[in-house]
Amino acid sequence: MIKSNHRRPLIMATHQKEVHKVKMTEGKRAIIQQLFQEYDIESTSDIQEALKDLLGGTIKEMMEAEMDSHLGYEKSQRSANENARNGYKSKPLNSSYGSVRIEVPQDRQSSFEPQVVKKRQKDISAIDQKIISMYAKGMTTRQISETINDIYGFEASEGFVSDVTDKILPHIEEWQNRCLVSVYPIVFIDAIHFSVRQDSIVSKLAAYVVVGINDAGRKEVLTIEIGENESSKYWLGVLNSLKNRGVQDVLILCSDGLSGLKEAVEAAFPETEHQRCIVHMVRNTLKYVAHKDMKFFAKRHNTDIQVLYGCSHRILYHEYHRES
């Protein structure tokens, strides 16, 4: 938190995915009735199997239309075109409904390039994004592989999962090296602590998140650094990397009492004001108070702490209730 009498709250909005509302029409009722006539549906799994079958048939018909366009004539027509249809090739495909086998039309010159399901494409379930999401939440490659098999009914080997997660590495590197604006009025540095398993040993690491507020008043994550220990040399490297990406000045840098950071700020940005985070200072005070005495302490010393740290009643109220 920043000591100021004119703070403008910065709110990060969260967007939830809108729930799909089913709107029944006469056309949809007719399709559903045909579905019941064509398939012996008695459970939700039967519906899944029916949709899987329809998916394969729909893809095949779309490919047939693509082949008609590629050759310049329909299947039942004659043509002087040297190229012609040459049967079908069976292809397994992973979908959101499970594994399905489709029949891909072929041509004699092997020049047909289908677009609905491209050559060498074996997945249409957007499984890559799902794997990356699970990986980001801390699941191991084995757990992801087992989860995909349980949900979708097809195998995603641990090697395949690793290949998918490796695809995001260039994007991460590009993000870490992107250019930044020259001046940030305020920069926050805070840590997220998490457990990491390496060689069957679990250890604690800290991810230091550097957040800048630009001149438009918007938050921007500048970088995320993984550190095992804090030192002025380490922090100087972090700050110099920001300078190399275009940052010329920071007006106020706010952080907890990170070891060596103050000296690094003085070396990298001599004119920057380094301010201790008030929230962390209040928490450091509260940790010496027994939980049973918290309410009494809050009422008795509320004004004293506000004067000591120059913070508002709102901050203290939040922290007292956080500890309750």
C-alpha cells in the first residue's frame, strides 16, 4: 500500500464464462426426435456416443464438399480433369466426445489439403489449452495424462503432455523480454511462495512478482523472477533487466523488507523512493499478538498503529478481520 491522501483504488475485474441458455425451437425439436429415432438413447453416455457418431459423419461430409471444390466437380459428375477421387483413408481423431475414426477422401495426385481437419492433425478437442491449464495449476504430467484419459477416453502420454507444455516456452521467453515503457510512477514487488518437487525432494521457492502501475493508472506485470535467496546482487540483476527492457525511471518502489533490495534500488535507480509496504508492516506487528487478544488489541491500539504507520482505518480493519 502507498501512503497518500488521494489514493485511487485499482480493481482487477474477473470475467466468468457465461452459462449457455438453451433456447428450444421447432427445428431443434425435430432434430432431437430424429436423434431418438436413429439411436437407441437411454442415458447421457448414449447421447455422447450419438454425438460422436454425428461428429464423424459431419466432418466427412464437410471434407467431401472440400474435395468437390478442389477438383471442380461433384462426386457423381464426369470431368476432363486429370485429377480424380481415389477412395478414402481412415484416420483416428481425438475430440471432446472421445476418440472417433473418420474417413478422409483422397485424390490421385495427393494434392488435396483439407481445412476442416488438416493433414497430420489428430486432435480437435482444444486439448492443448486444457493440458496447459492443468499444468499451470501444478498437476504433474502423469496426473494430466490420467485425467485426460478419464474425461475424454483417449490416451495422452506423458511425453505428449511434455511436448505440449514445451510449446509455451517461446511465448514465455517473448513475454519476459518484451519492451517496457520508460517511466512507471509506482512499482510493487511481492513474493508468492510455493513447493517444488525435484529429484523426489520438496523444497520451498519464491516467485517474485514485479507489478508496475503505468501513467494510465493500469497495473502491468513487468516480470516474474524465481529466487532461492535474496541479496543485493540478485535484486540488482532484476532491476537491471528492467532497465535493459526500456525502464528509465521509477518514482516509488514499494515492497516488503526484502534483503538487499534497498541497496539495489539505490544503485539502479538512485532517484527512486523505496517505501516499505504498510500492509506487511501491520502484519508483522499483529503476528506478536495472541489470537485471543486480537479484538482487544484492535480496539485499544487502533489509533496508535494508524499514527505509527500512517495508514487508514480501512487497512487495519481488513488485517484484523483477516487474522480473525
